Amino acid sequence: MKRIDLMAGARLNFMKIAPNIDALNVAEMWGGSLRFRLIHTGQHYDRAMFGSFFEELGIPDPDINLEVDSGTQAEQTAAIMVRYEKVLLKEKSDLCLVVGDVTSTMACSIAAR
């Protein structure tokens, strides 16, 4: 069984990830062997900002929240990279899917590489 990390850090990332979650869930129902874990970097961290957003899109709560919170772009980038690397060292994934063009996208791509 292969595992893919679906990375999201900003609201628009979750909108782009939602169809991938749907497709992976359908594939699993039909016997597909690709599983996912949804990882929220915490780049946009205010739960009030998301409100019922996850529910409206049918997105499950993240499996992992890196809880990066606020900071300069450099501070957020470094924190995301360090925290995601720790996740990977503890439990490796086979693939990493990033979407969008935010700090989380760049940081997770570098860490996954």
C-alpha cells in the first residue's frame, strides 16, 4: 500500500485538495491501494477563518497539523520544513502532493525532496 501526503496551508489549498480527496476515497472503495494523510501546515491557522469550510467541501479534519502559526515568510518556511521533515522521518510517505503557490507549497516541496 502506498501513501500520499496531501499538503495544504491556506484556504485556497484546501479547495484545490478537496477533489483529490474525493478521487482517492472513490479509488479506495474500488480497491485502490493508495492511501492519504491530510497535513495542514498551519500557515493560515485561525480555525475561525475556516469556519464550516471543511464540512462544506467534505474535507476531513487534517491527520496532522504542523501548527506553524504566524511569523515572517522565512520563519514560516523554516518551521514548515523542519516540522514536515520530522513527520517524514517518523513515518515516510511515498508521494507528496502540494497545490497552489503559497509558502506551504514551497516549503513542503523542499522538505519532501
